[in-house]
Amino acid sequence: MDKMRSRKDLFEVSGPTYLTYVNWNCPHHRRSVMASLVQGAYVLERDRQLNQQGPDALAPAWWKFFHFELRQELVDDADSSIFGAVYAFKPPYNILDPAAAASAPHYVVAFRGTIRNKASANRDLELDLQLARSGGLERSTRFQIAMHTIRNVVSAAGAGHGRVWLAGHSLGSAISTLGGKIMARAGVLLPAFLFNPPFLSAPVERIPHKKVKHGIRIAKSFVTAGVATVLQHKGGGGDEAFAALARWVPNVLVNPADHISAEYVGYFGHRKKMEDIGAGAVGRLATRHSVTHLLQGIGKPGGCEPLHLFPSAVLTVNRGPSPDFKTAHGIHQWWRPDLAMQLQCSSYSYA
């Protein structure tokens, strides 16, 4: 009984127990549940490290509370750590709102971010560095396992593949992004919740002066567009690949106080500002390229845009106070009921 009470107390302190039922048509409910399922992947790995199994395991509360079942643990071959999970939705027969439950996912594939505990830190930080240096995770065994799993779950869902949702936080968000983009290019659009996804560029958004930020972004856009134009003239490009993703609209959730993801605020907001000053064509060209990646040859035929660039998205910004980086970057903020949120829908125009 004491163990059960301690687990329950941990969940009540940390999780959204105020959700007595889930309305899957409510964006706030969807966000809270998806964040909780990502947290379930974190706690699965912590249970493994502490050898907590059966009734001692803390992780199951994070999905059972919302009527999900754990179908698969995703294990990294490099260090045997659990980095993700596949959940299946199994609502009770007496669910309060059957119509709302009809909008729920059939499956959720969720990926955790970096854990700094010794048992998994080396591998997680290795992938963080790989992401920062090359901007991609395609060749990592972790991503290959993740992509194989996503394809298998989509195949199992059959015609209902749109009811397969992706979710991830930080490094796990990067894995979800890459997997979602690959599936979108194959014509399979998977709803995705990307919590604090890494933006692999200079954090201009952290500059306090708005005019300085605006000036830097305008200059950067013209430089990027110029380099892209020159490389395209020489046979480079990747515009078609970028435009092909426009129908995929992931949910991108960021905090301006988080230097890892904050630049998405400026990335999406800058598009409209370029239109306002009559430089929309430059802005559209720049928004699908990165100078660094162009010079590295990623803009050649058959290549793809950098991982952190999106044609379309629903951007959710947590404008509430964040006393430190841990709070601003943490998954825990996204199930709070009192978030000061700002929403922005961005769609890409190829013209």
C-alpha cells in the first residue's frame, strides 16, 4: 500500500491528474496526454536503470491513466537503453465521451530526450553532438530502429495510418521530426507533437532588442537566398522536396526561454515580416535553406532541407515565466493547466 501511495503521489505531483477524462477534440487535452506519454518513455528508462519492475515500476502510471497499453519498448542496440515506446489506445467500454474518443490515436510512438544519468548519458550525448555537428541522425542505429518501428506501426494500422501519432521531446523530438518527414514524403501524414525540438542555428531569438533581431534575420535571409540561388543555378536545389512536405502540419511546441528551441518563434514569425516589407520571395527561398547545409552540399539534387526547417506547422509558444533553463526546456511544462500560450498556424506558399 505504501509503495502504491508513493507512486500515486509522484504522478499527482508531476502529471495532469486534473484530466478526469480526455476530450480528444481539445488541443489542451491532446498536448497534455502526448507529453505524458513521452514522459512514460523517460520513466521506462529510469525504471530500467533502477531495476524497478512489476509493482515497483513507476512508468505504467503515465499511460494507464489515459487508457493506453504499452505495446513495445524501443531499445538502443548501442547501450541497451530504452529510448522510446509504442502505445495502443484501449478505452473502457463506459468511456464518458465516445464521440471525442473517436478522434483519439490508435497508436502513439513516443521518443524521450537526453537523460544525464550515467547509464545512458554517453549514448544520448553522442547523438546530441551528432545532431549538432551534422544536423542529422539518419545513420544512427537509434534512428534506424525508430524508423523501422514507425513503418511497422503504420503498416499495422493499415487504412487508419492517420491515427498513428508521433511524439518526442528534445532529442526525441528530432527523431520524430525526421521520421515524420520521411513518412510525409511517402504520402503518409502522421500527426506529430514535437516538444522543444532543437533548432540547429544561431539563437537570434534570444537577442533582447527587437530591431536588432529583425535586422539580423533580414540580412540572413538575403544571404541565404543569394547562396541558394547561386547553387541552384549550378544544378543544386531541394525546393521540390521542401514543398512536398507542405501538407504535413506537425505541432511544434517551444519556450522562448529555451535556447535549444526558441529560434522557431522567429523562424515562423519572420516569414510574415518578409512579406510585409515586400521581400516575400526572398523570405520563401531563405526559409527552406540553411547556408551551412547549402555549402556542405546538402542542397544538391536528391538532397533534403535541414532537419529543423518546416514548410508548415502549428506553433505553440509557452509565454509563461520560466525561472531557469531546466524549466524552459523540460517536458513537464506541457501538461500544466495554466500555460500562457500563444498559437500560430504557418503554411508554406511555394509561389
